[in-house]
Amino acid sequence: MDIQIDQTLMNSYEKMREYKQANTYPYFPTIDKYHNQNAILNNGSEYLMFGTCDYLGFNNNQLIKNSSMEAIKNFGTNTYGAQISCGYTKYHNQLETKLANLLNKESAILFPSGMSANMALLSTFFSKEDLIINDQFNHASSFLGSKLSFAKVEAFPHGSLNKLEDILKANQNARNKAIVVDGLFSADGDFSDLTSISDLARRYNALFIVDEAHSFGACGPNGCGASEMYGVLKDVDIITGTMSKAIGSVGGYLAGDSRIIEILRHNSSLYTGSRGSPPAVVAASLKGLELLSLDAGIEARRKLWDNVNFLTNLLRVEEIADSNSYIIPVMIGDDEIALRMSNWLHRRGVLVPAMIYPLVPKNRALIRLGVTAWHTKDECVKLASLLCEAKKLFKF
């Protein structure tokens, strides 16, 4: 039986086919080998990677790889079942304890991904008597979890604290109110004003939830994320995040009140119905967290922010882009131009992603630059030079 596909999805499908036929499809490059910030694709060519989220360069850290291999020797390549039954190893227990201590929360719980952590939290604890308020640019997982909850869902324009307060004022009778924001936004590279949002949450008795996916490990004196950087770590009720960016591993987590964590362990189908992360992955996360507070982590964060300042200064002078984080958006606007520019950079040996609708709102297509601790000054200069040339060519 042929499935009836929504027209919006068909339009997206046809558009991707057009890009492939025109040889402008920039997605899913097949990588044969990856080391530091260089990728060799299946065509044999080597590319400079500026589209990564490996912010601290931990992906190829030998200590992390050794920990992962040791876990495979001890436990094999997978867990024996869901964590609630027989898939919870000493590595899982140690990582949860380490996360809770690092983030100064009572308890923590691991999920297969940051996406599932957000969806589990919101779908488990909120229902039709409650209100969930999202920043308009939050990660899709926050909106999916909100939808699954059946709560009333509101979204405020990106960064608009006045509109956020208007929503809080208009819904003071809601049983539970939750403000959900990304600490660092994955496309635009800007931070939430966590200090002001924390004040609003306290004034209107709202739960304060911060997704630290892109800020955990790379922001704050100890790498705890944007909440630590803004000095509100203790005021955030629940922190979600992932090991798949700065930590050099994969897997999501949630940290907060021990009662909330225990309820999730036994009542969230996204937890009880999923296999936990393999021991090799959890061991890698453990070692990555350990390195955050050691010289390796401290030096990596220093190099990262040094590279951020160096590259953004180059781009700011040429009026190409600006950012206060290691995520630097080059705003293009038009989807077609962004795709052509991404391909143009690709042909010149640089891999950077074009983010187009529906990854970003319509007419907000961009080239997303990801800076890491591994990039050299020469590589930053090369990228800036190419972007200067692209600006003249593509007139963005």
C-alpha cells in the first residue's frame, strides 16, 4: 500500500532531489578517516573541518580512546538490556555520580541522547494543567517533548524577555510552569540571558530548565556550561545536556532533584524502553569529564576561546560574521545561496554545513562555523580568506 505523504514533506523531498541532480547537495559527506580537524572523504580528498561540534578536540584524545577500549574488554560492545533490568554497569553509575557532583545537583540520569533526555523530562512531568514556555529557537527536542506532554505550550520570540514575562503573567494559574531554554543556541551561536531568565523564573514560581548541549564542557570556569558561566548554576532546577559535543563521546543526561530523577527511572518510557549507552561510550564520557578539570581540559578551553577570539576578529573586520561563542553563523538568508556557498567552500577543501529551512526558520539560511581547540591560526586565516572571497561572489 502506498503511503500518503504530507505535501510539505513531499516538497522537501523534491527539493533535495533537485539539489542532488544539480550536484549542489551538501549533506552526508562520507568520511573515510577523521583526525583532529581534517577529514578524508571517500573520494580520497582531504578537507579542513569547520562544521564540527568537537569543540575541545576530545574526539581523538588517546586517554579517552584507551578508556573506551578497556570497557569493551570488560563488558563487550553492548549492554545486556535496558538499564532498568540488566544494562546498568559500574560505568553508568560512576558517570551519573560524577555528573551530579560536577553540576552541584542531587542526582543525575543517563539517556541514549540529549534529545531523548529533553523529551523524557517534558513528556513525563507535564500534562494539560501545566504550561511549558520555550524560546522560539530552542532545540527541536524541547518542542517535541512539549508536544508529547499535552501541556499548554507557548514560545516567545528568540531572546525576548518582555514577551516571556507577558506569557508568565497571563498564565499564573497554571498548575506547573516551566521555562525551557538552550544555554547556547546551536545555529545562531548566542547565549540565553540566563541571569534575567532565572530572575523571572523565581518571581513567577516557574521551573527553570536549561539545555546545556552545546555549552557543557566548553563554557564556565569548570566546563559546567552556560549556567556556570552566568553564575546561576545553583538556580537552575534541571539541567539537560549531552556528551556528544565537547566531551568526545555520545549520550544524554539530566541532572536535578533526586525525586525527579527517580520518577524518570521508573516512569519514563524513553528511559525504561531504551537500551542504555554501551559501556565503551560511558567510559569515554567518564574520562572526558575527568579531563575537564585537569590540565588537558583547562588548556583545551583556553585554546578554544583563543581561536574564537582570533577568528571572530578576522570576520568582524570584514563584516562577514560575529559571535561571542565557538558557533559562528554566517547569515545568508536565501537557501539556494547558502547551499551554493557551502558547495563552493567544499570544492576549496573546507567542510562547513549550510543550515536551511526547516533546520532554521525560513529566510534565515546560514553557514554554521564550528571552531575548536584543535584549529590552528593558519587554518582560521585560510577560512577567513575564503569567506572574504565568497562574500564578493555570493553577495551576502
